[in-house]
Amino acid sequence: MKKRQYLLVLLLFSVFFLCFANPRSGLDVYLFYGDGCPHCKKEEKYLKMYEEKYADLNMHRFEVYFSDENMKLFGRVAESMGADVSGIPFLIIGDEYIVGFDETLTPGRIQSRIEECLTRKCPDPSRRIIFEHSRDMLTDEESGSVGNETEQAAGERERIITLPLLGDIDVRTFSLPVLTVVMGFLDGFNPCAMWALIFLIGLLLGMKDRKRMWTLGMAFIAASAFVYFLFMAAWLNLILLFGLVLWIRIGIGILALLSGAYSIRDALTTRSLECTLAGSEKRQAFREKLKNIISRNSLILSLCGIIVLAFMVNLIEIVCSAGFPAIYTQVLSLSHLPSWQYYSYILLYILFFMLDDMFVFVAAMLTFEITGMTTKYVRIARLVGGLLMLLIGTLLIFKPQWLMFG
């Protein structure tokens, strides 16, 4: 009887040991990612496809933006492999790791590595560290999925934000097109975006050739829009290239908070909302150059001069916009979109950014009077824009996933 009891205890102990010593067969793959990381979202699409394709593939996911424990684990695992922990997604397959995501290279590299390790057993140095960190991380459930789902469920109930003057804002009701239109329109209400055009219109109204007036004015507006597009496209690609780095998102969030606070202070305390970057001497020099360009007999030379001058003026205008393009492109990069949609949204932004310029120009050409935006409307736009930047800056730092529209 005692012998049977001894054998039964030994059997149970063996089963218990085997369950924990080798919790599952197959290939274990470890992904460290962040909610709000656009590169992670792209890689996740392929990983889910590989999970369906390879039955022996066991995925273990660790969210590092909002989990201190997972971030510590990430640091330990990366250090053990001699890897840099500055970027995500960070994927471990066997004894090799893949940092970042390139849509043309990374999927094939991941698949070939998976097939290689399924064919021959690859060393798995990370397994021991992860298993020691938490036995539960090697089960069928994703690491932290319960906690993340609970946090996300609570987040759904918390997405109501109260702002002065704007009242309650439900972040879920915002869409990327609406945000694009609003930010582009508000960005257009900065003093540096208007003074150069007002100077140009003043000179054009003295001309007798209406066709030449329309041509030169529209060329100036089109060149200004093109410069702004180049700047925003370059900034977007810079963010997409380094967007997996946490400190860039935090840095732009801080920029949004500072820009928002400055815009609100400026709207409430400054009497004359003029462009401080273009003093009277610079304006006079600009006016003389503009006058010389327009007075040339050759329309082609005048067009070339107008375009070059528009490029120069918009360099000042970009500085004066107080970070609106940088903040918008950061929000845009959080959405999982094809490349053509990124640029389409930038074009939509610029269309509404130039809307006030086009309105002032067309009205002047039709009525032969200069109608600028009054200080009252500029002040309101700066105030609303400042509040919006405060909201976006807060979300970029604390809740970037709320700004993922794709």
C-alpha cells in the first residue's frame, strides 16, 4: 500500500514537473511592442498571418509603453542578447532578434527565420529569462492581455475630456479627416501666413492687366502651398523613420503643450497679433523686392521671381506656425495608412491651411479691395488652436492609442 502511494506521489510530481519545465512545444517567438507605435501595428499584421499559417508557432507579446514590468523584462532580454533597446518592435526568434519594421524587407526575413527554426531547433536564450520573470508568460495567453484589455475597457469609458470654452470632448467622435480640416484651418490663422499676401495684393491691384494679376497671385499661393507640402512630407517621413522611438513622441507632445500654452497666452494678452519674425525693415525689403519682380515686362521672369520669393517667405511662415505641422504629422503617423493616404491627408491639411489666403485673394481680385482677417477672428482661432494643441499634446504623452485613427 505504501509502495503504491509512493508511486502515485512520484507520478504526480513528474507530471507537475513536466508541465512547468516544458509548458508547450513548438517555436516560441517573443514580441516587444508599444500601443501607439505605427511600425508595431504593421508588423503585427504579418505575425497574425504567420500564426495562422504555422500551427507550431507560439507568439508571446509584451506591451512596453504602459507596463513597467514588461519594459524591465525588455531591458533584461535585450541586454542578454547584446541588443540596443532604443526601438520597437523588437522581435526575438531563437537566438536572433529583429528591431524595427520595413515593409519590403522585414516580413520575408521573419518568415524565413520562422521556417528555419521550425525545421531545426534554434537555441532560445531568452526563454529562461522570460520564464523566470513570470511563468504565466509562457501560457497560451498573451503577456499582460488581461491587464491591457481591462485598461482599454476603462479607457473607453474615460475618453471624455473637458476643456475650457470647448466643453466636453469625446475623443472617439474625432476622425482623422475632421482633425485634418480643423488643424489645417486653424494653422492658416497665423499672422505670418497673411502679411506677405496682403503686400502682394496691394501691388497687384494697381495693375491694369487682370490676367497677369490672377496669374501672379495664384502662382504665389501655389508656391506657398508646395513649400508647405514639402516641409510636412519631409517631417512625416522623419517621424515614420524614427517613430518607433518613444522619446520622439514624448518630445512632440511636450512641443504641443508648450505651443498650445503660448498660443493661448498670446491670444489673451497680446493686443496686436502681428508676425514678430518679420520686422518693419524686413517687410520694407520684401515690399521692394516684390515691387521689382511684378514690374518686370516678362511674365515668365515675374513668375520665377514670385515663386522664389514665396519659398523664402514660407520659411519664415513655417517657424511662425508654432509647431502645428510637426504635431499634425506625429498624429498622422500613429494611423496605419498606405503611403498615398498619408500624402492625401497632407494635401487636405494644406487645402484648408490655404483657404483663408485664397478667400482674401479672390475677394480682392473681384472687389478691388483688400479684405484681411480681423484681429477678433485671429484671436479666437489662436485660442481654439491653443486648446486643441493642449489636448493633442496630452494624448500624445499619456494616451497615444486614442489618436490612432487607422
